[in-house]
Amino acid sequence: EEQRRQPGFKYMNASVIGDASETALVKFYQPIEEITKTRALYPLGKCKDGSESKMPFNSTNKYALSIVKSEGQDHHYVAYIKGAPRRFGNTAHASSMRENTSKSMPRRRRDSKP
């Protein structure tokens, strides 16, 4: 870990924990900004029991989820989902706890394909 903080460290040759797409994202982003700095700016939310608000990928759900605290005036949370859109797209909705409202996302957004 200390070696990674040295100037000139070759991140493209470093090992990364995660799947191929996560590895590619880390190796792409690291030269732009230190990933640990970015993670500190956007910490994971906490559940009521104190655990981190994330759900790792598994073959049953076919998606992973992280809820990140977004610093700013409103101190809101953002959910990031990575995985098969067909598994969560039909139930996607926008909600506001402050206004106690919830609404379905427009169909065109749910059915979007990359």
C-alpha cells in the first residue's frame, strides 16, 4: 500500500480486487485522481446497524448496489446500481424522503439500452 503512494507508481501493472470492468475503471481513473481521495469525498452510507450500505454482486440478484453520501447543501444519498438492467429496471423509481413522495421512472429511461 505504501508503495502505491510513491510518485511514478505504475498503476497499470498493479493488482486490483474486483472483476474485469472494475479493474479497468480503477486503472483508467487512478492517473486522473487518487481513488482513495475520491472515496473519501463520497463515503458509503451507513445502515441502522452501522454496517455499510452496499450489496455485493451475486449470481441470484445479478446486480450490485452501493448507497453513497453526497456532500453538499442538501446532504443527500445516491444509489449506484451495477448489473443486469432487466433485474431492477421494471421496479426503478425516484423517491424523496424529505417530501415523502415516490414516483415511477419514465418508461423510456427504464427501457434504455447502452
